Amino acid sequence: MTSGIVVTDKLTKRYGEHTAVDAVSLTVRAGEVYGFLGPNGAGKTTTLRMLTGLVRPTSGSATLFGRSPGNSAVAARTGVLIEGPGFFPYLSGRDNLRVLSRYRRLPDDAAEAALHRVGLRERGHDRFRTYSLGMKQRLGVAAALLGEPDLLILDEPTNGLDPAGMAEMRELIVELAHSGHSVLLSSHMLSEVQEICDRVGVISRGELIAQSTVAELRGDTSLLVRADPRERAAAVLAELLGHDVVDTVGDALTLAVSPDLAPKVARVLVDAGIDVHELARRERSLEDVFFDLTSDVTAGDHTSNDARRVS
Amino acid sequence: MNAVIASTRAELLRLRKWPSMWVLLAAWIVLNLVFVYLFNYITFATGGTTDMASSAPPDVLLAQMLPSAVPQVFTQGMAMFGGALMLILGALTIGSGYGWGTWKTVFTQGPPRSAALTGTLLALLTVVIGLVLTVAAVDLGVASVVAVAESESASLPAADAMLKALASGVLILGMWTAAGVLVGALARGPALSVGLGLMWVLVVENLLRGVAAVLDPVSVVTDFLPGTAAGSLAGSLRDFGGDTTPGVLNILDGGTSVLLLAGYVAAFALGTVWLVRRRDVN
């Protein structure tokens, strides 16, 4: 089993009567890209702030690389971009990174390498205040990359980026993961998370309501069949595959079986003289899962969510 | 220790490139020249016929503008406008970091918060020392020009007097800068901290001293306020007659003023570190 480099145990943050983060227990494993999902105000950023030592938890604990957040040794191995980049507006992008390099006790040329990595080298001499939102975001990622940290904690890194910038950022994160970095990524872009994350945690109203691999959360793929007559098709397929895997949804049938069985299903139906209008692979997107989970919580259905938790 | 040195280097880099800091320092030097030399020289040159006439006779006015008097006069502006400007610098240095979100960025880079803030304080101390040395050099240069123009002695002041004045200047400006740093940390923003700081330096302390003049028990407090200590130290360096510069006082003796100022510097610095360490950064 791979060890967790980020581990939280019932991590909780309360502001007066309001519980922003409620007993969150999550694990990020070495070398994985972990997607941290949740609606606005769900507690994502507060959780990340606790993981970086900016905010102290009310109760519970968190460790990064086995140590407490905010520890200097932890910070040296962690690159952080939390809730937008915070830089000195009167300094150039390059000088901002040089200042941060000095705080990290790195040589000044570390700034140059980070600028190059996010494609800002040409504009490195311009003042930060003249940057577009996307450039500011990229500089934030460059700051997180200073010193080649083992773990990157990125809060909405694609905010403000145009589609090309988003694609570049996605490639960069994948590249970082392939080169051995672990990434804890908070994002609203569910398609992006589905594409690049190994595992995800979903937080809603401060509670971690699901944590699993993307594939497990999305569930098994199934087959969708539109055939005529439908009732006869259902009977034939139930006899072939079993009654419990055939379900009727509107004018179609869904089969909870592997898509590999599609040729066999088609052949049986045709042999039985049934017209097959559509036979398709059906799978839930992460977006479907996300909305299901978060709408369940809104409706107060916590029981079903507990069942989805995977350690 | 390494973290403190690294933080100091980082802060010096960003302060060096901060236009606001240079504007404040330039304003300090210009105001010092205007109040210590320009107005006095105009009064002296016009024979006291201007509305700006001081009660000091011309020979005293001229003596104040000669190089040998620099140790006495160059701290005179520190208790009032000099202190206010340095308080603004301290407040902006800390307060702006909250507005820009740079503390959040800095605190996730590795240095402990206490080391990062100590680095900021040391960088500001470097700025204060640089400013005091620059003002002293500028004052000596201008005073030499006055001496040559008026065919007076251009002999330099005694080294011990100069060193005492320089140390006093660093202590007075350092105290106001540290006060600004604390207010900046308390207010967590530049505008409120500058406003509150200026209210204290320019209004509240003077009002309290006014109250103390008619309500004796209040003087127990007002005699030991930061402005009183700064003004008294500046006043202890002066032995000229005539009106003193606003803010320059003769309430405490030099030794007590030094101790009190050192205490305030330590209290403001430690208070800032304690405050920033214990609070969340949102």
C-alpha cells in the first residue's frame, strides 16, 4: 500500500458558530494527482489553508510528509498556490520570484527556471500589476514550482486562463505528476479533474462526502439498448444476462454489464428478430457524480453518501 | 538564524525596489532641509524681517546652521514629521502585505513567521540606519555650504557628539518605524494602519499632553508616551536657546528617554511577532 504524504484526521475549522470544515479525513498518496472538489464555500480553500499552515485547525490534525503543516522542512518540499496569486505589484514577475527564492534560500536563477517552465520568461521583466489574470495565475504556479517541490498544492490553478492556457496548465500538471511530483489540486473544472486526477475527494458543506479513485466514483460502465419491441427485448436479455442487470429507463433498456458484451447482446437480439436501433456504451461523467453527491447533501441524504466512502 | 538572514535578504530586495519607500525617504530629507536650513536661512538672511522670524537672534540662527551644530539639529525633525513618515513606512510595509496577499505567499515559502517578521524588522532597521546616515551627510554638506557662504568656521562636529546624535536618530526613527509595523499588523491593511498611526503621532499624544497640563495625574501617563520619549531625546541633544521645533520636548532626561525608547522598540517588535504568529492568515 502506498503511504500518504498528506493525511488529515478529523480536521475541523470553526469560525464562531459556523463550521467551515467538519472532521475531514483525507489522504493524498505519493506520486498521485488528487482532485479536491466541492461547490463554492464548501470548505476547500479553508482545508488547503490548514494544510499549508496559514490557518490553525480548531480540532483534528493534519500531517504532510509526517510533520505538521507550516513546518519549515515541510514547506521546503511543498509548492503552494492558494486562492489566487499574492505578489508585490510594483515588482516584475522575475523580481517577485527572486524575492521568494531568497525566502526559500534558493539561488536567484531558480526564478529564471520557474519563469521558463510556465512560459513567462519573455514577460518576466514586466511589473506584476501589468499582467493579465492568466499571467498572474501562471506566475503563481511558477512560485509554487520554485525549488522543485515534491508536493504541489494548487487551488484553482486554471482560474482566469483561456482555453489554450487551461490546456497548457493541464499538460504541465500531468507532466509534473509523471516526473514524480504529487499534486493536490482543487478545481471547479470537473472535466479537467476527470482527465488528470488519479483520485478525488468531494467536499460539501465542510464534510468530505466521498473519496475514491475517479473510476470507482464514476461506477461501472453499462450498455444502453433501444430495441423494438422493447418488452420482448427486455425478456430476451433478462434470460441471457439475468433479471437483475436489466433495467428500463424511458424508452430504452440499460444493462449493468461490461461493454465487452455488446456484440453478444446485438447478436442475440437480431437472432430473436428484434430490431436494434441503438446499442451504446453508457458511462457517468465525474460531473454527473459530483452533482449527484452534492445534491444529495443539499437534500440532507447523508446515509447514502457514507456508503460511497472508500478508504 | 539562516531563515532570518534569508528573510532579511528577501525583504531588502523588495524594499529596495519599492517606489513608496523612496518617496517617503526623499520627503523626509527634503522636509529636514526645509525646516532645519531653508526657513532658518531665509530668516537669518532677511534679518528677521519676515513673518517666519524666530525668537532666536541671528547669531544663534547662524550657529544652528553650521557643521558643528549638525549633531544638535539633525534630530530635531525626527520627533514630529520624521517620526510620522517612518511610522507610515512601517505601517505600509506590513499592512500592504495583507492587502496584496504577499504574507500568504511568503509564509508558505518555508521561513517560520517569527523569522520572516524578524527579517522584515531587520531590513527596516537597515533602511533607518541608511536614512540617518544620509540625512547626517546631507546636513553636513548643506551646513558646510552655509559656513563657506557666511565665512564662518566649517569645522566638523566632535566625533563622539556625532555618534551620539546618529545613535539617537536611529533609536527615535527605529521606534516610530516599529510602531508603524505593529499598527500595520493590528489593522491588517495599509489605509487604516496609516490613518490610526498618524492620528496618534500628530493628534492624540499632543491632545493628551494638553490635558495633562490642566489635569496633573494624566501626566503620569503622558510623560512616558512614545512621542514624549522621542521628543525628549531630541531635546536632550540641543543646547541652543530660542523656540524648539514642534515635538521636541524637555520632559525626560536623555538617559531615561533612551531606555524608554529601547523598551518601546522591543515591545513593538515582540508584539508584532506575537500577533502575527498567533493569527490565521486568510
